[in-house]
Amino acid sequence: MYKLLLRPLLFLLDPERVHYLSFSAIRLMHRLGLGPVIRWRYQLNKPELEREVFGLKFPNPVGLAAGFDKDARCFRELSSFGFGFIEIGTLTPKPQPGNPKKRLFRLKKDSGIINRMGFNNQGVAAAAIRLQRKGQVLIGGNIGKNKVTPNEEAVDDYLKCFTQLFPLVDYFVVNVSSPNTPGLRELQEREPLTRLLNTLMEANTAIAREHNLKTRPLLLKIAPDLTDDQLRDIIEIVKETRIDGVIATNTTISREGLASDPAIVNEAGGLSGLPLRERATEVIRFLVQESDNAFPVIGVGGIHSAEDALEKIEAGASLVQLYTGFVYEGPALIRRINRAILNKK
């Protein structure tokens, strides 16, 4: 029904407007008492789907990627659709509007999306208030720096977000790979990245000890555009800093092989969706094989079918995440993936 009726109507509207309309509709359905119906339709609760990864127990391996619920406004309702975990953010210390509109573009012929949102969010403090009522939903906190913060001071921004979210999320993701904040990807270079991750790992231990809490798993989200040598550096940095894992991958700046209108294809920003599928899988496989499976990898990028998700898992991903596939294929995709995982056993 989603692809035949609802999606064609939604795709007539501006994509950013549709995003917020969808949030309103999802919340309204729950206020009207339809949550149990949604959970009955989409959730697949089977012990065989549970995964224990970096010390956390996931009810199933299919999560919602960061960027969809940036401000932690709808994570409880979204979990009703069967996600095993929800990643909120990217959050920055101070609120920021992001880049000027229009900044979100559909590539319908390619089943892709280009975005140059620019970490638009209400700031970490606003999200922290909402997360105090998170319930049983397993939440990842994706953190970044404000656009106006120079890279030399970026560590302070990440540390502020980390400290404020620490009691409220189950794991953290360090986002240094978005192409939409000027200079951000420079933080993927060995020296600044090592410094950043070491600082956060030290804070992880100190905050946990101070508040008598467990340390939080710390993950790094990387770009798909890294070379093999840069990926080898990432592997060494993960081992050296002893962070818990990697999310592969963020959006790409590549535009190779696209069939959509060149006027849209040439828009600045990061490309997600089906065109990213093959490269994201290559990066996952490279990280797993080159590191000898030394750390967990969460696979994201171009998952539009159960087969796409299984491809990521077979390449070595411990968990997978959806974003653009959720937009194009609808919520039934989550159950289809979980069903396919069960059938592979």
C-alpha cells in the first residue's frame, strides 16, 4: 500500500516538508491509540533475532540511521515499526539552522537522495530533555560539531555533547564524515581523529566512574569515499584508541553512474540510497577482512530490500541501518529484512 498509494502522493511534495509531515502523522497515529496496531503489523519479536554487540543486547539487527530523527522527537513512535534500535542526531552543542533551503533532493530514477542539511538541529540540550523519557528503546547518540567551531576546537564540541548525553543514550557515534559541514571530513585524518577519540574514551571512563555507570560503546562513522590506505589508517586508529566499532558508511560525494536529471544530480551534498549500496558493502568487507574481524561494523548505505541487508551481513556487518530505503520502500521493509534473517538460519 505504501509504494502504490502513499509514496506517489508524498513524492509530489517537497521532501523536507514531507519529512516533518510524516513525523506529525506518526505521532498522531499513536495519540489516536494505533500504536498496538502498528506494532502488530510491523514488529517481528523473535529471540532468534536478538544480537549482542559491543555489550548491548539488540532485539533485532535492523536500526534507523542518524539523520531521520535528529532531535529525538519521534524515537518511541518510530520504534513501533519494528526497528531494533534508533540512532538520533547528528546533535551539536548549540542549536543551528543548517544550510539554506532547498537542501534535500530526490533522485527518483536512482532511488537516491541528495542532502546538504548541514547538521540542522535544536541543540543537544533540547534532545536531552526528550531522552529522559526514552523507556526501553535502545538509542544511539550521533554527535558532531557546530559549523562555526573551528576544527582546532572541535574536540570541545564533541565532548560537550558526549557529557550531556552520557546518562541518556546506549551508545555514541562520532560523526566526522558528513560532507555538509565545511572542513568536517578533515577530522578523519589520523592525527586529529586519534586525538578526538582518545579524549572521548578518557571522558567515557571518567564519567562512568563518577556516576557509577557503565561506559558507553563509542563508534566512528566513516565516509564511503576513503581510499584503501585511509581505511587501513581507520583500522589502526580503532585498534589504537580501543573504540568499540565503526559505522560504514555515511553519504558519498560521488555522482558516478546516475540516471536522474543532471540538474539534480549536480546539486551539492551527500548522496544516499541505492547508488551507495555497492560501495558501502565494499567498505564493510574491507574493514572486516583487513582487521581480521577485530571490531563490530554497522552496515548502512543502499539497503532497499531484504537481499541488500543480507549482503551487508554476509560482508561482515553485525547490524544494519536504514534511512533512504525506509523512505522509498516504507516500514514493511524492516519486517521483510528480519524475516529474511530468520529464514537464513
